[in-house]
Amino acid sequence: MIGTRIDPGILRRVLGQFATGIVVVTAHTDDGLPVGMTVNSFCSVSLEPPLVLFCVSRASRLHPVFTAAPAFAVNVLGEAQRELSLAFARPGLDRFGTLSHRSGAGGVPLLPGALAVVTCTTASVTEAGDHDIVLGRVTELDCDPRSLADPLVFYGGAYRRLASRHADWWTAFS
């Protein structure tokens, strides 16, 4: 298999067999304009120190903003936020439109109704194929432990529902 060319379409289908959560990563431009994009390439990296990462395509118009931003927020979307996910996946810089938001640490925009928010300072940016990996040092966390909402999940190229509720997950760690 070494040296064999991997068909991008097949690779996409194979990787689509891995279910992911959906987040909107937000930051602001040098001019203070709030920006955001829908991402499913988000994961935790380390608990000590607390680090997370997401990937941004070099072809994205937002690539220069996110790779230069000193801070960003990861807004974990709930199942009822499918339209918000779609809005932030569309082309263009002004995806906020009339959406109200509040500012977190470093002035990063935080989306209303997110299941959880992870606010970070940018630790590093690493080239990786046609994307860059943005590594963030976690500075703030926000989560409503009483929320019974399920996360927005993506699998096989489509949004999906969880089979069972996770209502008691937080009490196990409280």
C-alpha cells in the first residue's frame, strides 16, 4: 500500500464513518469584525496543560484570520442548532448577520445557546497538507450542567441524532 495514491473521494467516504460533533469556531478580525466557521475537525489534545485543536483549510477565506488570531472560541452546538451550523458553513466573511452574541476572554465572540464553550489563546499553527492545525491553550470553559440537549452530530455526510440521552453524564463527574 506504500506509494499507492489514495482517492480523495474514497478517503472522504471512509472518514465519514467516524461520527463527529459539530462546533463553530469564532474569533475576530484585526478590525474587530466577528467571524466564525463550522468545524468538525476539533479535538482535545492534552489535559495538562489544557490544549485543544481544530483544522482550517488553506482554501478558506477565513484561513488568514484564524491562523493569525491571538484567541478563539470553540462553541459546541446542540442538536437544535443545525441551522446555525449551516449558516456558519456558508461562504463569506459576515456569517454573524444579525445574530446576537457576547464577548468572551480576548474579545472572542461566543454564540448564544451553545452546549459548551472552550475559549483559547492560540499556542501554535502547523501546516498539515491542505489544512493548518491551530493548537489552542484553554483559558476558559463554560457549560450548563443542567442542559438536557443532545449535541449536533455528523456521520456519513449527514446530521444525525444520538440513540439515547445523556442527561446524567454531568452528575457522574460532579
